[in-house]
Amino acid sequence: MLAETKITAMVLCGGAGSRMGGVDKPLQLIEKAGLVIPMLDHVIATLPVHSPLLISANRSIAEYQQRGPVIADEPAVGSGPLLGVLAGIGHAQTEWLLVCPGDMPFLEQSWHEAIRKVAEQGDEHGAAVDSVVIHDGQRLQPLLSLIRTSCAENLRAYLQTGEFSVHRWLASLRCVTVRYNDTGQFLNINTLTELQQTQD
């Protein structure tokens, strides 16, 4: 398995929260295992202990800085979560960036272990890969992935073409998908209704 010291973990918290009334989703309180804390803190608790942490955010900076170093999106190179990924692979001092959204509070402690194994071992032929991404059994989860930080210029060039699809960018790399059969831990909390439903 890829060593934790070869990985920088980055939590994406840069969304506008438009489907949740404009609030910062990762900072909303939610209960997991009897503990009521912000979604972001549940997510951070699942990340590799010995991996440096980065948080991608463009507002509520002071709140996020209480958890770790905050990096902002690079301006004028596109839109969407890939801007956060570009900032992350540009700041990371490690070979790999572990990407994770800040609105997936039910992730299990071991969620990243399978993709770390593939990153270390390579594809089915043993060839090196650029990225490893999770499929939850129903759909691809492109923002739960390991990406080589050497892909920075490739991503910058992709964004400068006006493209912003995470799926299409990953498909352009030497990418391997790891399939799970478990949608529960990969639940995104996008609306206030979904947030309330998790407490019912």
C-alpha cells in the first residue's frame, strides 16, 4: 500500500452551497457514531494520519484554517472542483494527492486503502498509473481519488481549453477505477433536506 508519507490529503470545500441556501456545507453539523460535529471534521478523521493536510476553500477561511492550511483556487483557468485539484497538486510536496469532498461525512476509516494499494502496485499489468478513482457500485466518484502531483501541467492545459469535466480529465490519464459495492459511505450531503434526513 502507498505509504502515508507519499500522500498529501486535500479536502475540497470550495463549493458555493447553492443547494443548501448558500451556507458552507462542510461546516454544517451532522451526527456520526454518536458524535455531532461539522461534516468536515468527520471527513478529516478518516484521512491518513501521517499525510499532510490541505483544505481547498474560497470563503470562511478563518474557520477552515482551524483545521489546517487553506489554499484557494487559481484564478482565470476554468471553473468547478478541478480548480481545487489544480491548486492542491501545485501546493503538495508529495508524489500523490488524495482528493476528498468535504460533504461526505459517512466515509469509513479505510475508504482510501484500496486506491492506495493500486497506486503502489500499478494497473493489472503492473504498469504505473497517474490516478486511481473510486466507483461506489452505482457510479464513479471522481472526487474520491489519488492523483500524481506530476499531472499539474496536464490539468492546467486541460482547464485552459475551457473544459472542466472531472470525468473527462481523469479518462485522459492513465487512470484505474476501484469498484466498491457500498453507496452508503459515499453519500454526499447537498441540501438541508438531506442533512435533516440523516438525523431522522
